Amino acid sequence: MNSSSIKPNAYLPDRVSPPGETLADLLEERSMTQKELADRTGLSRKTVNQIIKGKAPLSQETALVLEKALGTPAGFWISREKNYREFLARAKAVKRQAAYIEWAKAFPYAAMVKKKWVEPAATPAEKTDRLLSFFGVATPKSWHELYARPQVVFRRSEKFGRKTEVISAWLRQGEILAERTPTVPYSEVKLTAALLQIRKLCADDAPNEFVPRMQSLCAEAGVLYLLVPELSSLGVSGVTRWLGDRPLIQQCLRFKTNDHFWFTFLHEAKHVLQNRRRHVFVEASGLAEKDIAHEEEADRFAAETLIPESAYRAFLVGEPFSRGGSPASGIEAIRQFAGSIDLHPGVVVGRLQREGVISYGHPAGQLKVKFEWTAPEEP
């Protein structure tokens, strides 16, 4: 029975007595003891007592022997037992449904409807049922095992522990899209080569053109690359995980600017190359030491791929920012340096800002390109 099986206006009696109560009344009317009934029916005294107390079901076989011993039709007893067990089942379902509805309240359902991840729901029960179907689970307990276990890396962080429902919805949408997307077997060699080609796209500022190319190059290496719109308070920019033998890079536009976009993608690509197939890489704090090491390695890879360290250090030696140069001269220096390494100047600005070389209010910030979603699944 699923959570939508009980209609909101359906009549549910407060109580249905077990057939054992009727049996006890009959014994009292006839001044018959439980022992005598046991002797007449061949049932054990314990069985008779448990039926009377409602602790044991009254089987069809028992109904037949009661018919012979008491003259009450077997169908009567079978009907009473059926009604009682149905009442217990419905009462249990109502109680379970109340707990399920409470679970469903934590999800950003309206936002998920707006993004067309789920259909609108007319009632709390329908909303709950649709959420269970969305996650592909039968119960909230199953959802918890798949998405909220302490072993999952984002649950190790208090920062993200409060947002488990939001993150799990975003992750699940990635899984659903991945199920519809075929890939060839994963190849580390092909991914490494693909990343060299993708690096050449980092000078572009038109995601509607370069994202399909990125997805194609990743697919040829056996990697699923998906852009999934972020939910409010998501708190993460990207995730890397393995769905069976298929690596998935899932990204959103959390910070929207091209410097964050490219750094996030390359960071996640390095996690694929690390080949930790049982691990879920999601931004989090409070990680284990070995996880921190892998995160730092991914950061270094992304930074070095975008801006080679030697070139960056040489640029900083000659840059005009620390000598009180004009903003215009600083912007021009950034443009020239970015051109020399085939990179968009906004990505250079992002690194300068993160490292405190220039402030986030510096006029060079205008060089960064802001990406916006133009369709539900496109940047």
C-alpha cells in the first residue's frame, strides 16, 4: 500500500474489535470456559487465549472448527477477522503516512515543480508519493540509507547536514538525467586528452556553444558531464561520483561567473582521474585527512591547468597592481596576460581576487562573464 492509497476524506472507524472479543462474549453467554472450547475444537488453550486477546489471527481452519463447536457460521468469523486485520493495516498506514508527510516537508517541492523535476501535488499525501517516486524509493528510511547516511561525505559537515534534503534532490536529478544518457566505457587516457581540448574552450564566453562540446568530449572518454540547475541554499557547485562503472561530473552555476565555472569543472575532473569509485566528492568542511589531500590535489590541478604556476608568478612580478597603477592599466595587463595563455581574462581576475592580489571591488571584476540559465537544463 503506498501513501496515496488512503483518501483524505475516507471513513476510518476509531476502533474495530478483534473477533476474539466476540468469541469471549459467546463463551460467557454459554458459560463455557476457554479450556472447554479448546477440548471441543482440538485447539490448544494457548491458541484460544491468544485469539480472544487479539494476539493471534483467526485462521480459516479455526473458523471451520468454531462453526462446528459453537454453531456460528465460519463465514462470520472469517469476515470479522478480515475486517479487524484491515482496520489494523489502515491504522498503521495512516500513522506511517503522517510520518512520511512530515518527512516530505523538508524538501523544496515548489522549486522542484518549477524546474519540472516533479509534478504539482494537490495534497500532502500526493506530494509525499511523488517525492518517493522521484527518488525511486519505497520509504523515507530507504531515502535515508541512500542519501543521508553519515558515510556520505557531505553528511560529515555540519554546514551541509542541515541541507541534506536539498542536496539529495539535486543529486537525484543528476542520477535521473544520467540514466537517460548513454556513454562508452570510461578511459583515463581519453579523459586526459579530452581535458586538453576542453582547456582550449576556457577562453570562450558563450556557454551555449562550449558546453555541448564539453559534454561531447567527456562522453567520448566515458564520462557523464551534466549541468543541473541549483536549488536555493544548495551550497555546492559540483559533485563527482561513480554510477556503477560510469563517472559522473555534475555541476551547477552556484557562483555564475566563468572563473568559478571552469575551476569547478577541472576540480571535479581531477576527482574522476583519482579513480576513487566508492567515494562521493562534494564540497564540505570537516573532512578526513585523506579526503582533504584529494581535495587539495584537485584544487592544484584546476589552478595549474587554467594558469600554469610559472606563468602566473612571472605575471605577478611585472603586474602594476602593487605599484599604484591605474585600474585601466591593471585591466589591460590582465587582458594581455590572459591572451598570452589562451585564457579568458575573467578567469585570471578570479584567481587574483581569491589570492587577494586585487579586491573583489576592483574594476577588473567587470572582465568576468556571468552565466545564466536559459533553459531548465542549460546554462
